[in-house]
Amino acid sequence: MNRASWLTVSAAAGGALAPHWLSAQQLPSPGGWACGPGMMGWGGGWSGMIFGPLIMVLVLAAVISVVVLLVRWFAGPWHSFEPPRQGPPVRTPLDILKERYARGDINKEEFEQRRRDLSE
């Protein structure tokens, strides 16, 4: 590579980096403190210290929520640990006798007689 090529490459690199070099320089303010983009961001002050952790917590909560929803979606329906339900209660002979008396299939004397027979 000849000397002219080196100068062209150097000038192009310098021209490309010049805006970065100029913006990195901080000019002193009238009070003696340096002004410019600092660590606080958004014009300095407490805003970066308050909103930074708040946004980090919100993003972390969103990620955890998405993971929990995906796990629940892939895992299928939730199975509880309660015992299985039994069928309808078994009817006793006395219940059947009461139903027959209520329907009018048997009269009062027959009901009383059969109830005494069942209780013995």
C-alpha cells in the first residue's frame, strides 16, 4: 500500500471518529462542575436511581409471569388432592318405605306394620 492510500484510510477513519471524540469532551459549566451526560441519565437527579430499579423489578416480574404461565400451559390441567367423590347415597329400606307411603302405594296401617318389621 502506498503513502496516498494510507493517508486516505487515515483521513476516513479520523472523519468517522471525529464526532465521537468531540461528544466525549465535557465542557466545564460556569459553576466549575462538568456538564454533560452522566451516570444519572434523564437530566441527572434522582430519576435514574428510582426508575432504574423499578423498571428492573417490573421486567423481572414480567419474565417470571411468562415462565409460570408457560409451565402451567404445557403442564395441562391442575389436579387437586381431594378424594374422589362417591356416588349418590345408598337408600335404606326405611327410605324406600317412606317414599312408597308418600306416593300413596301403601296405607298408614301397612306403613306402620312394615316399619316395625324393619326396626326389629
